[in-house]
Amino acid sequence: MKRASGQGAGAPRLAAWGLSAGLAAVLALAAGAGPALAADCRRAPRPGIDWSECSRTNLILSGADLARAKLDGADFTLTDLSGSTLTSASLEKTTLVRASLAGSVADEANFRKVEAYRANFSRLSARGANFRSAELQRTDFSGADLTGADFEKAEMGRTVFDGAILKDVRFDFANLARADLRKAQLSGRIDLSHAFLFLTRIEGVDLTGVNGLEQGQLDIACGDAQTRLPPGLSVPESWPCAAEE
């Protein structure tokens, strides 16, 4: 009976030891994983690198090759990525506030839900890129090639498109309030269905090939006598807008 009692008392100790050993193993694995993940964030840029959730703020990474890189949720605030390669890279929910991608190549890249207020995307090649639900207020797309890009539900207040190539672009449900399209090159199938065009600058723009445009959208936009409209739509009496607008 005493032996049985001893075995019974030892069993909890063995169980506790096993639990402690298992917990220690898990903690050891976690501790080992932490530095590895940190090391990934510090590694030099290369094609296919995984910088997901990494903080890469206020850096000079111009000319970096980040093709096919995983950059989801990373923070590139104030970082210079000009002249970089981001072809087919994934930047979903990435922060690019005041970052520069000027002259970079990001064809087929995923920019879905990025935060890119006041970012410099001038001369960016983003053919076929996904900008759905992106925050792009005051972003500069001057001279960018946005052929086939998707801006559905994007926030693009005061965005500039001087000289940008807008061919076969989707702007459905996008907020283009006060955006400037006056010097953009629109062609192909442009979808403006339900886009918010409050004071959007479309003076002199050829909109004849645009789809989904309605009179109510034009009535709150800023066009002029040189703005060409699709059949069935008319020049609002409010055009042209006052200079201060």
C-alpha cells in the first residue's frame, strides 16, 4: 500500500515535470524564432524577401530589387524606394506615408489597402497593379503608367495625375474629390461608376470613352467647355469652377 501511495504521489510530479519540459521546449522554440524573424527584417533587400510587418522607416533603399517580395503590413514611412523593382510584390496594408517610389517598377504589384498619404509615385510603372481600398490622399502619380490598374474604392482626394497614363483603369466607387485629371492621358475602358467627383479637375479632359459616368457626378466636378462628355450627358451650369476651388 505504501508503494502504491508512493507511485500515486510521484505521478503528479512526473506529470508536472512533463508539462514543465513541454512548456520549456515551446518557450525555447519561441525564443529561437524571435531573433530569426528580427534578422529577416534587418536583411538587405533581395527578390522574394519576406519583410511582412517589418519596420523599415526613414531609410534609403533606392534601386532595391524587391520583385515578388512579401511586404504586407510593413512600415516604409518616409523611406526612399525610388528606382526600385517591386514587380509582383505584395504590399497589402503596407504603410507608405510620404515614401518615394518615384521611377520604380511595380507592375502586377498588390497595393491593396496601403496607407500612402502624400507619397511620391511619380513615373511609377504600375501596370495591372491592385490599389483597391488604398489610402492615397495627395499622392503624386505624375507621369506614372497605370495601365490596367484597379483603384476600386480607393481614397484619392487631391491626388495628382499630371501626364499619367490611365488606360483601362478602374475607379469605380473611388473617392476622387479634388483630384487633378487635367493632364492625364485617358484611353481604353475607364470605369468611373459611382466614383465621387466633388471638385475633381477635369477641365479639357476627353471623357467620351468613360463608362459609368452620370450627370450627378459631373454636376459636382470641375470641367469646362473643352471637356468632352459621353453621349447623353451635358455641361453643368456650374462650370467652370471658381478659381479658388
